[in-house]
Amino acid sequence: MQKTLKSYFFWTHQRGSFHYDVMVTLILAFIFVTPHLWNYGDKPPENAAIEGPIQVTSDGDHGFIVTVQYADVKVDPSSNVSTVRHALQKAIEPVTGDAVAIVRWETVWGPAGTPTAWKVWARR
């Protein structure tokens, strides 16, 4: 028994043999079964649910422009700059990660004169 376990550990069996097939089956079982048994913590946070689409485009200068639906950012545009910046950072974080700096932003207005989206210029 000890010799068999040692041979499994050092992977000494020939390809196509019974023991080789057992080792491969155990590895595949581990890969496909453990995500259902363990919480690896690789799911997005619950508060990162976004109602509308986020569009990311390049601004051509080592940065990018993120367009976020107006309803996804819970802030009044007339709030102070740091409050708006923080709310926009939280809104784009699921797409860009937390290592981005917001350079500037603007509100996109619809034909009826109501705000429809935020355009955020950011850099890594």
C-alpha cells in the first residue's frame, strides 16, 4: 500500500495503465467537484451587481473611457467633487478594478433633458 501511494505521489506509472487512469480521474474529480463543495471566494461581490451595461473604450492616451448608466451611480451630480468621484469609482470598480485613477467625468444628457449616463475618464 505504501509503495502504491508513493508511486502515485511521484507519478511513476506508465500512460494508459490502470493506476495512471486512477490518478487522472482523481485530478479531474478534484477540478470539477471541489467548486461545488468549497467557496473559493472568486465570485464578484453582491453589491457589484450592475443594472445596465457598462461600456469601456480607449481614449488613445494610455487610459480609457468608461460609460456607466446614470441610474447605476447613486449620487447627485451637484454633490461635492469627492462624493461624486467616490460614487463613480465604486460604479466602475467591477470592470476596471480598484487600481484606477479617475481623471475627469461628465454627465451625458438625453434628448428630453434628463441625464442618461456618466462618462468617466480613468487611468491605471
